[in-house]
Amino acid sequence: MLEELSVRNFALIDALSLTFEEGLNVLTGETGAGKSILVGSLSFLLGAKADLGIIRTGAAEAQVSAVVFLRKQQQEALAWLNARDINPEDDRLIIRRTIKTSGRGAIYIQQTPVSRGELVEFMAFLFDLHGQHTHESLLKKETHRKYLDRFAGLEEETAAFNRVFLEWEAQKKALDRFVSLARDRAMRLEMLHYAVEEITQGNPKPGEIQELEREARRLGDFEKLAGFVQGLGTFLCDEERSILSLSRKIRTVMESAAVIDGRLVPMAKRMEDWYYETEDLVAVFRGYRDNLTYDPGRLEAVEERLALLYRLKKKYGGDEEAIQEYRAKAEAEIEALTGSEASRENLTVLISMLEAELDSRAQGLSAQRIVAARNLEPRITGILTRLGMPHARFSVSVISEAQGVQGSRYQPWGMDEVEFFIAPNDGEPLKELARIASGGELSRIMLAIKTVLSDADPLETLVFDEIDTGIGGAVAVSVGEYLARVGHYKQILCVTHLANIAVRAYNHLKVEKKNEAGRTVMEVVVLSAHERRKEIARMLAGDAGPVALAHADALLLKYSNGVKDSETY
């Protein structure tokens, strides 16, 4: 519900702040006083495209802001806010939009900046503006099915259908992906099998490449190695003056000297240790030399094995462990792909089950919508008759099994296309609501629908700008009655020239133009009881003379309490 509206530097508005009440709020004033400007400022806040011409001459920017009260029943609006981490404070939001002379603008919900598209999306949960063919949900064909479902009490059933539909759609897409990838899957399986077989045959061991590389170097330089070994043998043990022979002689002499001089005993001990260490080294060396042989066939085998391991390393990983990990993953993927045929069969069965459930639910929804459409038509037509359209015919088209998504007959809400048609005058054919030229007719149609749907419709605020176009007398009385009736459930902002409508208001605001310091400004005031009496008289007779005031008093006395609870329409 709109609680406060503040406007600055918007067209003729310098600065004003308005407070609105629940129920029926009317705005009145002389023709040209600027009532449409006020509606335009609200339209701007609802997300209408901005024209730099709306900025008041001499100002740098125009700004419109509002305080909106959110009820807990407005779940769509609350969910929208929650998805964007925007939190109402005391169930209230501050919404602000500005536009500068540079063309740049800003939009905030609370302190969060939003785009114009997001503003339009959010405000559509709260407001419906009728009369200027902007923000009119009635003109959007896709909303007609929602209106009909709300009238028939089918919203929960439609939501249940949508949940099944989304699951069916997801499984259909999964199956489509499966089919489209069938050829790729066969190629992938062939490649994986080849990789597993190649790695299994190669069977690289951890550290094997490094070990084979050392062996290949040794075999490739065998002649040099043999020469080095022969030279080492000469130095270590093969000649009279080899290290082993010299260490033996030194040990013997040292032991003899230590017998004479005890100070040499530690040195003799170290010499003895050195001798035994040399003897052990020579023994190991001789074993190495005796086993050192050259095998040309072994070098060829090592080089072939290394070539295989290098190839596996390049294709499947950086080392032996990575190659084996690739094989393990390939085997797991083979298992998954091999079992995918069973998955395909499971998907096919699941889709068939979901389609059967969709068909049953869609048939049920369609039957109930057809019944609801036949019930809604005479109720809307009857109200339109009371609202000054005595020859109007309202029709609800429910076309089942229309082309849906993925080539099916299902839409996210069932299998029906719903559209409202109207023949405003006798002898005219039924036509789409969007082709109605009269804003007043469109507003009255919306008023009729809102009257029927007032209990269930989550929209809190309705704005009517041209609802009294071309009517008067008894029709104006009837329009006022219906506005007041809807006002029991909704907040209504209605711009009117008719006293029979204005007297029904719970909150009466008057729009006036004034000249201040040589400039025209617009102001809006909430009328007191006395001021309201004079305004009603002006609307009746053009002045506030005794006769007009008496007539105003009679109307206010009769209608100021709104529609009687006993009245039904």
C-alpha cells in the first residue's frame, strides 16, 4: 500500500509530499490543474521511460520517492526482495527514482540500487495503473490466465502442475543431451578402452623411467666405464705399489714403531682401521669388476622400454604415478558410460510417468478453467452493464492443447491459452482488450474484474486515471459504488471529475495550480470536511453556492460511509 508520495522538481511540481490512506483516495481539481502530472510522477516511480522534459525548468534533477507498506500476504514481492537481500524496515520500503538534466538517473529500493527493468518488475507486484495504457496488466495476454486461475481458485493446482512440468522439462533436456551425445559417447568409449589397454600393457612402475635412464647411460658409455675400472684396479689392488699393498706395508711398519713408542699407538690403530676399510673397498670393487659385462641386446631393450614409457608419459601424465591415475579414471568413466544405456532407459520411463501426470493435471486444470470462464463472463458483463457499458459483451477464450515448449502441448501452467475479449458496443465483434481505444472503457473493465477478484488479487494499490471518461448520472453513481466496494479490499487512487465518485472517497485530495513569484506551481492538499464540501459543490455546479452546497451535503451524507455491506454485485 502506498503511504507517502514525495515529488520534487517534476514538471510544474516544485515540491510536495502526500499521505494516502487505505481504501478509496480521490484526486480532483479543475481541468488542467495538473492531476495528470501527479499520475505521471507515480508512473515515473513505477518505471515508465523518463523524458528530460519532466524536469522542472531551472532544476538540475527531478525526484519521486514513496513509502510503501508491505503486507505478509504479498509473497511474490517479499520473495523478490529476499532474493536481492533487500529488507523492509517495519514492513515498509522507501523507493526513490531521480533523473538529471544530463540524462543520467538513479533508482533505489531502500539503499540498494536497481535497474529500471527491476523497478518495473517489482512495482508490478504492488501497483496497477489504468487509463493511459501504461502499466496495465489487463492488456497483457499472459496475465489473463492468472486472473482466471485466481477467480477459479486454481493457483495452488497450477503451482503443483508447474513443479511437475519443471521436473519433466529437466528430464527431457537430460534425455536430449544423452541422445545428442550418443555418437560422441561411442568415440569416447573407444578412446578410453585403447588408453586403458595401452597403459596396462606398458604397466609403468614408480621410478622406472629414472632407473632405466641411468642404465641406458651406463650401457651407452661401457667402453669408457671399462677403461675407468681397469685404471682403478691398477691403483687399488693389481700392482705392487697399489693402495692395498701400500696400506698393508704401512700398517706393519706403524705397528712395529708403536711397540717402541707408545705415543704412536693411536696412529697405529687408525692405520689398522684404514687398512681394513681399504681391504673391504677392494673386495667390493673386485666383485663389481668381475660382474661387469657388456650386453648389446640389453641396451636395445632398455631404449625400447624408455621409448614406450616416454610415449605414455606424453599422452597420459607427467610421471609413472600420473599414468596409472589416468588409467584408473578411464576405467571409472568406462564403467559410467557403459551403464549409461540403463540410465537412458530410466530417463525414458521417468519422462513417460511425468507426462502421464502432466496430462492428468492439465486435463483437470483445463476442465476447471472452462467452467470458470463460463462463470466469469456473465459476472463481468453484468458489472459492465452497471458501469455504463450496457451493450458490452465480455468473453474468456480457453484454447486447450496449444503448442507448448519442446514441441509438446504443455506450457508451464498447463495446456491452455487464456485470453479476454470484449465487444464494448452492440453489433461489434469481440476483439482483444489491447485494441480498445478508450482508457475509460479499459479502466471500467479492470474495475469489473477487480470487483470479482478483490478477495484473491495480491495487488494492493490500483490507480485509475480515466475511469469517468464519457459517463455521468446513474452510471457515475454505479462506478462510485464499485470503486468503494473494491476499496474495502484494496487501496485505490482515482483521478475523477465526477462528484458521484468523489463523495465515496475515504481520503480526498485536491490538485490546484498557483502563481508564485511569477512561476506556475502545482500543489496538492488533503481536504478537510469543510473544504471537501466546497469541492464537491464545485464539481456539481461549478461554484459553491447554497444550492450546490445543499446538493453536496446530501451526497456526502448518503455516500460518505461507502458501499453498504448488504449490497452484493
